[in-house]
Amino acid sequence: MKALKTASAYIVAAVFVLAGLAKSGDISAFSDAVAAFGILPLFAVNIFAMVLPWVEILSGVCVFAPKWRNEGLLLTVALNIIFIIAAGVAMAKGINTDCSCFGFMSRFEKVGWGLIIRDCVFIALALFGVDYESICNRRVRVSGD
């Protein structure tokens, strides 16, 4: 079971590192894709487009480091929830845009239910990979102890 949990975690990590690297290769195109969603105010689009790829890379790298695996996986869960919300808002607004989830590699993949389902699968893989026992066994230090 431990090997399966590790494999699940590594799959999620690899996906996030790949996605971050692909986006960071062309920030201008990714910025245009973010703007097409029509969710963020214009002043925030470029900042978001510059920061998100590095957060994705960081989350994946953390998963590969055993000490930070849980934190990295939980960060990927949070990111996927944000991605699902963004896709849902775009769909509700009737915006038919490319997802740009993997930068230039997903240029023709449209936002839709397939994207939301894929993100839910990534959430499930990440949550399966979390070592809940280690989280429960951590000591919480209270000042004065």
C-alpha cells in the first residue's frame, strides 16, 4: 500500500512540475490565457501568470522530498480546487477558452467538464498519497511546554 501511495504522490508531483515548467516557458502566452478567463482584474493577471508556474513547480518538488510530501500534496489539492472554480466560472460565463493547463502543450484543450473531472482525479490521487498517520503523529508544540 505504501508503494501505491508513493506512486500516486509521484504522479501528481510529475504532473505539477511539468505543468509549471510548460507555463514558465512562455509567460506572455500564459498571461493571455489567464486574461481570457475574465476572472482576475487586469492588474493581477501578469502577477498571477508569473507566480503560478513556480508555485506548481514548488508543490511538485515538495512532493519528491519526503519531509515535505504531505505539504506539497495538500498544496496541489488547493491548486486543483482553484482550477476547478476557475473552470466553473468560465463555463458559467460561457467563455470558450483554452485551459493552458500545460502551457503550449494544452493550447487546444478547451475548458469544460473533462478538465474538471481530470482535476478531481488529481485531487483524489493527491489525497490518496497523503500520509495521514504522520500528520496525526506530529506533536503540536504549545508555548510553555
